[in-house]
Amino acid sequence: ETGVTQTPRHLVMGMTNKKSLKCEQHLGHNAMYWYKQSAKKPLELMFVYNFKEQTENNSVPSRFSPECPNSSHLFLHLHTLQPEDSALYLCASSPQTRERYTDTQYFGPGTRLTVL
Amino acid sequence: GESVGLHLPTLSVQEGDNSIINCAYSNSASDYFIWYKQESGKGPQFIIDIRSNMDKRQGQRVTVLLNKTVKHLSLQIAATQPGDSAVYFCAENRGTSGTYKYIFGTGTRLKVLA
């Protein structure tokens, strides 16, 4: 798991709190992703960044705000969340180079978020 | 609607036996597939991938088979070990024109019995 790291691993927050999730990739990749994983549901893509530019926002509520200051770091800022936002939030990265025929995503360990 | 799904939510196998985990997809234009393994408390871990111009690919103890005719993907694990116990799910690339957008299945839980 040293390729993609996420902090914190666990987070408990109230609905009025503001917190941030951090992701860092040490793989030299050009794309980074945020996913939400809820119990018994498929992974849900939230945001995609390619070369620091946001290329996809999968209809995510504005209480989730991503930030990508460089190709190695990705943040997810959280504010006024709801209990139904409790889930495992996963970060991933991929090479995203046109010379490759494939673009495998590598995941971090996730942040287990509980909203009270 | 189009979906990526798994035939069985839970699969129990005896240690040492072979495991087969299945995945159905419905988008005939999908050109790339990945199998992931997710252990409890961890993020998904890449196992093996396959492009649509292939029908079989082998790794260490794992084989992925792709049947484009019936839009079916399977993961075979040889000589299943206790450490193989995890949730396995497939991912399908729905991106076009060289882009990548993955749709993930719900997952199958593999339980290895001693």
C-alpha cells in the first residue's frame, strides 16, 4: 500500500464539521480519482483529475469539494455532510499516458468516514 | 440498463480447490477489464487484466477468461488458499476514444474453508 496512501484511515465527524481527506500517490501517475464505497453497492466514481485538471464530476453534491494541487496529491474537502455520506472513501491513481494500451487504477487503503 | 454484475454474492471453496468467480457485462463496446481483490479493511488490489482482443490471460495462480460472444468474464484461482479469502469484483472500461471510465461490479465474497 505504499504506492497510494490516504489519511486519515478513520474519521468520525458531526454534520456541522469541516474536514479534509488526503491522498498521495508515489507512482508518478498523471490521473487521480475519488470513489465512494458503500456497503453492498458497487464503487461509485466521484471525481477524476487528469494532469491536475478536473475532468469528471459524477453529479456529486457540493458538500464534497475536491482539490488537486499537483499530480501527486488529491484532497477531498467535506462540509455539512449527512449520515448517508458515511462510507469508505477510496483514492486511486493511474498512469493515463497515451502511449499505453491500458490504464490500470491503483487504489489506496481508503478512509472510513462516519457522519454522526 | 447496462450493468456489470456477478452471478453469486458468496462463494465458499475448500482449501486447495480451484475457484471460479464470474462476471457478466452488457456493453459490447467495452475493451478492457480488470479483476480486483479487496480484503477487509483494505483498498482494492489489482489482480489481473485483459483486453478485448484476447480471450485468456494467465498470471500467478490466476487466469482470466473473456467470452465476448456471451459478454462473460471469469476469474479462476488455482489451489485456493486461506489468504485468497476476500471480495473480488470486476471492472469494465466504458470509456471511448482511448479514455478510461470504469464501471465496477458489486463483488463476490470468496470464503476459503480449511
